Amino acid sequence: MVNNKKVKSKDMYKLVSKLVIYRNIEKDSILFGLADICRQFEKEDYVPDILTDRILDQIHRLMDLATLYGFDDNLWHNYLAYLLAMTENPFTLVSEKTGRVEGTVNDFAMNDFEIFHQLFRYDFSPIEKALDLNCFSLIQNYRSVEKKEQFYNKNVSIRVKELSRALEQAASPEDVFITVMDFYKRYGVGQFGMNRAFRLSVKDECCSIVPIIATSNVVLDDLIGYELQKQELVRNTEAFLAGRPANNVLLYGDAGTGKSTSIKALLNLYYEQGLRIIEVYKHDFRYLPEIISIIKSRNYRYIIYMDDLSFESAETEYKYLKAVIEGDLEVKPENVLIYATSNRRHLIRETFSDRNEINEDDVHRNDTMAERLSLAARFGINIGYFKPQRQEFFNIVTELAKKDSRITMSQEELLRAADRWSIRHGELSGRSARQFVDYISAENGK
């Protein structure tokens, strides 16, 4: 039976102050803010209006967090589960790799899980009664406004609410321990455990990896054709996830043929197996060593994704990439691969005037040419994506149209319209086919 006995309000500060493993929770967090409020309330040395303002400030912060992550029902429980899911420290990072470990650290962990067990049953009613408030009752029975996925972090929301519900059923600190350890082993901890995709954020020459909240739901079957290309990409990615030797991959070829779509689809296919993707733009390549130092010891497999990669002959950022792929003193960790897309097979743009300049001024012309071509050579697998022939284009249109119930025109009418579209737009590609089908769908949906 679940123990729902409430903990008296005056105990919160004493509880929180005794945290050990989770002591690195920020001191300006909602948890410590409420704990300090409870301490002041216990002393009975406060001005009611001022204490009320402080409480409402923390409630406001909690509601902001709930909006960001789509929390509902019991926001207090969601918040406590959020702290357990997102707090990174040596204990939680080891736990995501191995699950429960043996040793004295478990005694400290049990101390903290006893505290969280009590916090889950915390009784705010004395404060509400003394200050004539109902905000704590409201946040523990909260009905959120339904939001579209792009307006909140659904990945974190799903995991945290799952943990929150499980901890509500925990009858003892031992149950909390088992539940949290199973959660870490299954999903991991922190932003890398809870999120699928990331990008680099640079501020004042300092870089950080931040989650991408809304990611595409595309799957490989959405890309019509290119079966051999998709098979080779899947084969390499599955080897990577299994810990077998795998290669960096360059997807090159014509625009609009599905190179980026193929990589995005991998994320949806293999996220549950520990795949994460970090998008990096070429102007941030100098931070690649820092990115790798952050992720190399985590229990996930990372693809560093570089979309539409190419360089002008005068650009030098490609040298950072070359060093990271194969040339730096530090060996690239086995849990990191680089997948790039480009319209250029050799990545670095070269003109005839470049060759003339090399002829005139460069003593070692062949060395210079080899330097410019060596970047593409460092991708072990090169997969070509090229524009479809007219019949292949029609096949793509047909398959896409079958998936849209709003398109009711005959096959003959559809292909005649597709032909006119391709002539008018001057392009045969999967992207053009998708645009055409969306256009027809919109017209039929009026």
C-alpha cells in the first residue's frame, strides 16, 4: 500500500539541507527557495504579505517550468521528478552507465532518496491556512492547457511525468531508490538522457550544447526511392550503435534528394537505442574539440551532424574538421561519428583560376591539391544522392500522394499535373515532389 502520510511543513528546510548526492542542485532553485520560505515560516518571524509574495514568486517559476515542459496533474511531484531526472553528478552519471552500483555511495544515496520520498508527501496546508492561500493546492491538481509539440519540450515531458507517476507509487525510500536507478539505466540523466537532438550555442567565446525542443518526425520510409543509399546508411549506423567499427559518412549529390532527411530519420529510428545528434555549423568548427570532450564519456552514441557542408577555397575552417576526424593527437572517441551532407563531392570549391594561381605561385602544386581533396577522403563512406529520372519522379509523387487522403484525383490527372509542375519549376527531385503533393493536398482541402 502506498504511504500517503504528509510531512509537516516545518521539516522542509531540514530535509533539503541534508542532501548529499544531490547537493549540487542550484541554490537559487525552486526547491531551495521554498525550503527557505518554510524555514522563515517555522520561525514565525515574517511579514505575511512579504512571505506571500515570495511564495507566489516560486509558484510563478514552477508554472513557467510546467509550460516549458508540458507538466500537469501534480506540478510539485513533476518538479521533484525533474530534479532527479536532470541533475548530473558523479553518482547519476555512473548510474546511467551501470545501473545500481555497490559501495558506501549507496548509503549516501539512500539518505537523499529518503528525503525525496518525504518531499513527495510534503504537506503545504499549514502555510496555506496561515496565509489564506490556495496556490499549493492548485499546483498539486493542475490542469494544463493542451499545447502543440513545438511549444514545449515533449521529450523531457514524457520521461519526467513517467518518473513522477512511478515515484508517487513508491511506498518506501527503497522503492524510490529502485525506481530512480531503473530510470537512469533505461533513459540516462540530464539533457542528453532526456533529449534527442542538440545544437551548439556560443556566447562570449564559450560554447554549450543545448537541446532542440521540436524535432522532425520523419522516418526513412518517407523518403521514396534511394533504397541502396538508405541501406548503407542504416548498416553503418547500426554497427556504430552495436559498438562495432563504423565510419564517418558523407552524403553528397544533388539538392532536394533526401540527404538531410535520411540523417534526421535515423534519430527517430534509433533514439531508444541511445543515438543522439548534435548539429554543428562550419563557423563553429573550432569548438569541435570542446564538444567531443563533453560527450566522450557519456553513455550514448553521438552523430555530429553537418548539413550542407562546403567551403570556398579561401576558407580555412575545414582544417579544424580534418584534425578532429583523423589527425589530432587525441583519438576520436568510439561513441562519436560525423555525418555530413553536401552538394559537392569534394567539399572544397575549386575554380580554374585557383589552379592557375597554384601553377604560378605554388612550388608544390600537387601537395596543395591533395590538401584540398583530403577532407572528403577522411569520410570512410561516401553515399551519392542524385536527381531522379522523370519516371522515378512520378513514382515518388504517386507514393507520396497515396499517403494523403485529401488527394482524390486520378493517377492520370495527378501525373499530368506533376509533369506541369516539374516543367514550371525546372526541377526533378524528391523535394519538388513533396512540394507538389503538398500543393495538391492544400488545393483539395479547400
